[in-house]
Amino acid sequence: MQDGIGLAFLVIVCLMFIGLFFYLFFYLALSVIESVWVKLFGVPVYVHFYPLKKEISVEAQLVLEGHFAFYNRLSPMRKSYFRHRVHHFIKKYDFHGREGMPVTNEMRVKIAATWVMLTFGMRNYLPNVFKYIIIAPDVYESVTGDRHKGEFNHPAEAVIFSWPHFEEGMKYGTDNINLGLHEFAHVLHVHATGTDEGGASGQLYAAMFDTIIEYINHGENLRVLGQMGYLRDYAFTNRHEFMAVTLECFFETPDEFRKKLPTLYNMAARMINYRHG
């Protein structure tokens, strides 16, 4: 009896190891295949696949419909993908109010939807480079003693927003200044280029980021960008701020961006694997 039980246990363990081996083999094979696919075609093999989609409340859906033109332009199916991602973002990250500020469900939805909008063309959309969303009642003093409206504090694994300024960025949706998009653009860069979590989407982002930097480092291109006056001066602080401002413009005034700077617009679209509908 004992010998039979021991033999059965040994068989089960062997099958588990064989299964694990084949899983790892196919995972690595698929990773290599997708890496080649991205280099050949410039897109991931797939982005959205949710066998069991999650839903958000009716109130949360009304927030999306009332404040996110991006969401309203999506097809019904892709809207369901968007809501699924909002649900999981809110579930994964810890939201905290600074100085006793209450955090409402509307705040959570607006912040989550801003990130989901930015990363909607990417498969891996829940990075581990941050854990906390800190919401401040106004401009605040950071650990360095500087005054900020928002920041991504990577060592503290936190993204911080002054709520009035976050709201202002959403209210004036065509001034190309959006605090949520700007700070999340910095998060996205670290996620896509500084970790192994980005997958095929991160590979695509990193490649196109380098292409964009090469483009703006060309003296004539930089001169034209400066003369155009479309990107605000802060974009030319450094390459990271350039990309953050570019992504603000990409979502706030896409038609104007496409018309004025078509080459840069198309590169940014490829970088985040953006497509309409």
C-alpha cells in the first residue's frame, strides 16, 4: 500500500516537472518569436485578451463618458477592454490622501483611466515600478525640499499628484498641459526601458524612443520644432521631459499635432502602439 502511494506521488512529481519544463520552453519560444515579430512588423503579436473581463460600476462608467474623449471614441468591445483595465488598476495600487485628504472613487477612476489611456496599446499595463498613488490637496513639498505639483518618486514606488492641478489638466483638455499624463509618461518610460516587465510593448517603446531622440538630435529637426512653437519650452529641458510633453500633446490635441508635426506624431503613435477605434 505504502509502495503504491509512494510510486503515485513520484509519478505526479515527475509529471509536474515535465509540465513546468514544457511551459518554460514554450514561454521562451513565444518570447523569441514575438521579439522577432516586433522587429519585422513594429507591433506586438496581440495586446488585448481577457477571457474573463471585469466590469466597473455605472457611476465609474459615467466618469469615463464625461471626462475621457479617448474612451468615447472606442468601439463597444474596446470600451469593455478599457473598463477591464481600469478595474484592475484600481485593484492593484494603493491610493492615499496626503494631509488627510479624502480619496473618492471618482479620483481613483480618473487617475486609473489616465494611465489606461496612455498604455492602451500595450499588453503589460500594470507595472511594478510603483505601488502607491498619493493625492495631495495642493502643491506640496517633496523630500528634496522642492515644491511640486506632481512627481514620480521611483525609490519610494509612488506617483504623487496635486489634485487641483490634476483636475486642471483634465478640465482644459486642449492646452497640452496634463499633469496626469505628464507624470505617468515618466512612469511608462521607466517601466518600458528600465525593467524586464515591458515585454514586446516595452521593446517597441524603447526602439521608438531611441528613434525619436535621434530625430530631435538632428540640428535641423530641433530647429523646426523650436520654431513651430507647438511643444512648450519645458519639452526641451531634457529628453525625458521632451517625451512627457510630447505625449501630453498626443492625447490633448492629436489633430493639431498630426497636422503640424506629422513625423513626430507618427513616431509617438508607433512608440505606444496607438490606433483609433
